[in-house]
Amino acid sequence: MIFVDKRIGVIAIIVEDENSIQNVNSILSDYSDLNVGRMGVPYKEKNVKVISIIVDGTNDKIGAMTGKLGRLNGVIVKSALTKK
């Protein structure tokens, strides 16, 4: 039996560049197997979109998703994961 170290966490995404929205959604769709829940809020007064995602997956897979998101223009990504 192979033990897979899965973690639960929260990913916070702030999108400052409107042109990156489609790419953000595409990446999130590619990693939909990680996503337990998602909430997106357009903060019109500040002209940003704020997305929070609850994830459940391996550290490698979560890191791959957040890495791709973080390389997009005008996208800020932070994560908090369980230790176990």
C-alpha cells in the first residue's frame, strides 16, 4: 500500500489584472479534483477579484496549481496548508 500525504488547505487569490481572469479560471478547472469549495467576490470599489478555495490534495499537486497561478500577470496567491 502506497501512502499519499494529502493536505487540506485554503488558497487565497487576488486578481488585479482583468486580463488574467480567464487564465485563472482555466487553471482552477485543470485542478478541479483538488477543489473542495470555492468563493469568488468581485470587489468593484478596488477593481480586484478575490477568490478563496478550500483544497484537499498532495503538497506537490497543490504547489503545482499555486505556482501556475502565481506566474500570471496581476495575480497574487497565498496558501495555508495543514501539516499532516
